[in-house]
Amino acid sequence: MTAEPLILEIKGNSLDDGPGIRTVVFFKGCPLDCSWCHNPESKKAASELSYDADACVDCGRCIAVCERRALDRSAPGYVDRGVCDVCGACADECPSGALEVVGRRMSVSDVVREVRKDLPFFENSGGGVTLSGGEPALFMEYCSSLLSRLKEEGVHTIVETSGFFDRSRFERLVLPHVDALYFDLKIFDEEQHRAECGVSNTTILTNFKALVKICAASGKELLGRVPLIPGITATDENLERLADFLRESGVGKVALLQYNPLWLDKTRKLGRPAAGERPGMRTWMDRAQLDRCREAFVGLEIS
């Protein structure tokens, strides 16, 4: 991978990605291809053009500046993505923000400079920086440098991960510089995981069990997280098997991530089909659905 990956966003004032007030650095690129991905713009490591039809004012200025003629009002999704080279000229010209280039190149120093603005919030709230994505571990050398720089600033650090990585490199490059790992567990059955996420889960489950022991011995937090996806992960069988796996792995706490239907709109803006959509995915989970999901994790603290 490149020395400087594309950064989707640096989001400050987050209260959902670890303790205190946090700044979340979102990486672009992921080795998984989850059919329901909540951040579909993070899947590809390359830049992409997002088009929001609802924000478009139909001024035509983008069409006038597009040298490749990749924009057409009559074309489905407005953008011919087989022709577009994501040069960004249309987005620069767009007065409403309907067109946006997703992903920007940032050096480690660029990110540290941006994050440093939030140091007072970290100090006053017990917060820090969380690396998310996408998959930060896809860029281990970069993350190692970034995390070590943040630790020099006294910043609490978390990495959110799918767990699909080379563990020996992760232990050497990333783990020494983190205070906590937030580790997603999606589907227990290997074939279903391959069908819905694009890869086997063998590496993920093996890495999780090993890192539970390593983190416990080194005083680092490891939090298993289960995204609740209607009809896919949030089934009685899958949740019960994941709960059993967590208990067998020796952890006492799990986070259940509430389903977010906003991925459907973000997928549309990127010109992709929502291949993973199932019945019930256009709305948030109601309280009864969430309570039913929680029942599988008896004996575990749920955060």
C-alpha cells in the first residue's frame, strides 16, 4: 500500500468511538467487501466521485468543465464512472456541493497537525484519537508512524479493525502504540462470512483469540463489537454463536453496534447498487429488535 493512504475524513467531537471526546481519522480502503457496509465510501483505496442528486441545482457548470464528458443529465446516476478519471474539476466548480471527490492524500504530519487542534478536548474529557475506516491495518507502516507520534503528544489511541490482517506485523508495528483495540466480529459461519464480506473469517477469529491474551497480558483493552444487520448478522443463530465464541475467548464485555440505514443513500451517491439490502433495512432498528439481539449475550457486559 502507498506510504500516504487516502483519508476520508477527520471527524472531531465524536462521543461514539471510545472514551471521552475523540477525533476519528477515517481511512479509505478495506480488505473486506461487506454487502451492508455502513461506510461504502471507505471500501476502495482509490479516490471516488460522489454525486448527491438531492443537492444538485442543475446549473450545468460541472458539465461545461468536464473534459472527458463523463457527466450527462440523462445518464443513470449522472456520472459515467467508466469514463470519469476523478480529476475533481467538476467538484471544484459545483456551487451546491452535490459533487464531491471522496478521499484526500495526507501525510502523517498533516494528520497530527489537524488532530493537535483538539488536544484541549482530549485533556479535559479523557478522550483521544481513534483510527477507523475502512481498515487502518491495511496501512500498517503509516499507522505505526501516526500512532507513535500521537503517543508522543500523550494522546489516548484506539484502532477500530475488522481483524483481517497479518498478526505478526500488527503486533510489531501497530499494537505497541495503542491503548485499545475495537475489534469487529460480524458473522461466525465461515461460508456465510465469505458470501457477505468477501473473505473467510478464519484469520479474523484466530487473530481475535490471540489478541485477547496478548492485550490482557499487556494491560490493553480489547473490545469485541458486533454490528447488528437485519437478516444478516442480527439472526438468533449468528448472535448466539458469536456470544459463545466471545465467552470461550475469555472476554467479559461486548459492544452491539446499532444498524444505520444511511449506507443505502451513500451507496447510491457512489453509483453502486445496494446489493446487500434486505427487508427491514430502510429504517433504524426499534427497541424490541435491539432487546432481542441483546438476549443472546447473557453473562456478558453489553456496552
